[in-house]
Amino acid sequence: MKITHATKPLRGEIVVPGDKSISHRSIMFGALANGDTVVRGFLKSADCISTMNCFKAMGIEIEEGSDGEGDFILIHGKGLHGLSKPGSSLDCGNSGTTTRLISGILAGQDFETVLIGDESLSKRPMKRVIEPLSTLGASIASMNDDDRLPLVIGKGELHGGVIRTRVASAQVKSAILLSGLYADGETSVIEPSLSRNHTELMLKAFGADITAGSAEDTRTSVRPGRELKGMTVKVPGDISSAAFFIGAALLIPGSRVMLKNVGINPTRDGILKVFMDMGADITVENVRYETGEKCADILVNYSPELKGTTIGGDIIPALIDEIPLIAVVAAGAEGDTVIKDASELRVKESDRISLTVGNLNAMGASAEARDDGMVIHGGSPLHHAVIDTAKDHRIAMSFSVAALISESVQPVDIRDSACVGISYPGFYKDLDSLMG
Ligand code: S3P
């Protein structure tokens, strides 16, 4: 994809697609529930389709339909013990969420399964789920003994217990909690900072016996013995997808964009806090709750006086996926932005510290990589470059935003831009619609 600088402001309204984290969970918990689950606002992206296909392969019937309220997904749940052994390995594609959450569920089944994934996923660390699930009695191992995919998960004896995690990861926390549905006692997770809590909110809504943690006390516990009951899930728009339009509107002169129905769960809203702290003109309106999730409409105006900031500590899990985009906005702001305590970025779909810094510098910005983050010296004009995305969807979308504020006539070349389909298949179409 070749993108030149924006010649006009971004104007208009977007309903961003459904939240990826919530969409994954709606399929998983719907499959494990008794009775039907209807999901509205489901994100039909490559990652969520990977989750859907894994559950179809384990005998779950999933239909797609449409009625007066719009498109929906209908999952015919078979209860906690209704999954059947798949005919072959389960392919998680590019999706870390599919892999890690499903590991917790598979740990409770009495059949053996092998999990595989694409090149990027096959490089990502799985020890973080292998270790705690093994401690809790699961039978789970890396086939090549390298803590990477393929994973073999068989019948274990889950006994519950308390796990203290080293990193604040919702994927790890969720895997542990899901295994707890199959344990013979209470399972608790204590994390260093509170990570996104969609699993806790949705499991509770499905009827699980769960006590969620808080920012002050992150201990989250689940007790076995209750069946999950099918329900209707309304998926709010994904703040991680809205982020790209928020960033673009802040940077492009004259812009004014309304983003409708965006999830602003407090474990996910770090980007709003950081941008407001940098001097952004953002208004959050019409706050409401859907299936326990806080959502709102977000109005963003061009903000010419953005200032650099320092980001670290407990806010990091609440904006972890937005850091490449925040770095792009920081490059357009005055002064330095320091991002620390974010070494998790090195083990996402790509090494997002190296790629973000490398691509920013290729465009003429001034940025330095640190082990656990980066420093961006804002204010240098950006110019044309070839962007190495390593097929990472969030890198592709972040640098598409950077391209819009680049100053050279030659376009910025976003390599492998089709990877946006991992989380936002309609990204370029929606961007075009705002450009009039
Ligand atoms: C996710 C959790 C985050 C995030 C990922 C989705 C989830 O990962 O980066 O895109 O849905 O649970 P970690 O919590 O493992 O950092």
C-alpha cells in the first residue's frame, strides 16, 4: 500500500469494528455454555476466525445470520464438557489470544490436542502458559522442547491453586482462569499490574463463580462447579482500532472525527489518558455499559500543541497494543516522549520496539530503542520511506497514520499491508471514508 500525506482534514463519523479481545472470548465462552449464544458486533477478522475455526473443529456449530438489528453470530454451546477431539491439529494462525486462552480450556479436556500457528506465532513465548498450567496439574508441553508452538495438551488432573504471574498478561491470566473451570478447587491469579479484564467480566455474565481483581488488589479467583449459560453478547468497538483514527485526527490539521460505540473499559483506556495528558482535544460522550463493558462515543479534534510525555508502570497493560501508534503521535509532538516498562512489546506479533523505532527513523524522526521501551524526540518532519511491517497489523496501521503526516511528495510504502486483516479488514476503506 502506498500512502501520501493527507491533503485534506479527516472529517466524519466511524463505527469502528468489534473489540478483538471480546470477540475471541464470546466464541470460546459461547461454545462452553449450555444453550445458544448470540453475538452482535462480532469482529470478523483473521484472528477471530482462527478462534471460530478451532471451536468448529471441536464439534461446535457456529452460524452467521442477519436480522433487523444487523449481523450476528449464533453459537450452539455444548457445555463445559461438550467439546470433541479435533480431527487434526488446531491452527491458531497469527493469534496469541487464541493460542493462550484455548490452552487453558484444552487443559481441562480428556482428549489430546496439538496447537500450531503461523511463522510469527511459532516464535512467540509459550512458557508463560506452560509453566502455570503445569503447576496446576495440566498436561501441556512444547513439542520441540523450546517453549514455542507446537504445543501438545492432554488430559491432566487440575487441582487449582494460586499463581503469581511475572508479567501482566490477560492472555496468561485468562488461560489460568479457564483451566480453573475444570479444577477440583479454587484457582487464583495474582498479577503485577491489572491486565485487561474481559475474561472476568464475560465469565461472570455467563454465570461463572468468579471474583475479579482490581487495580489495588489484582487477585482474581474462579471456583468450579457452575455451568455457563448461553446469552446475548454485544461487542463494543475496539479502542485499539479506534486508536488509529484518534491519532490521525490529532495530527492532521483541521480534522474532527467522531468514533461511535467504542469500548473504554478502564483496563484498556490508557491511550485516552496519555493523549489527553499530551494536550489532545478529545471528548468522551454518551458513556454506557453493554454486557458489563463500559463504552462511549469519542470526539477527536486536531490538536496542534501536543507535548511529549513519559509513560510507564501500571498504565502500560492498559495501552500495550497502542504503543506503536502512540510513538507515531509522539514523533509529531513537541519534545521528548519516554516509554518504559514495556519489554512485552518485544514478544508481540513482531518485536514492536525495534520495528517502531526503525521505521520512525527511516521516515526522518529521531527515536532510540531501549530494552523496555523507547525514546522519541518529537518535532522532526517525516518523509517518504519503505515501511517494514513484518506482517504485523498494528505496525502497518500505525505507519499508515505516519504516512498521512509525511511531507515528501513520494508516497510511503507500507509493505505487506494486507496484514491489517488480522484485526481490522476494513481499515483502509474506513480511512478513505474520512478523507472525503
Ligand atoms: C489480549 C491481551 C494482550 C494484547 C493482545 C490481546 C487479550 O496481550 O496484547 O492483543 O485478548 O487477552 P497480553 O495480555 O498477553 O499482553
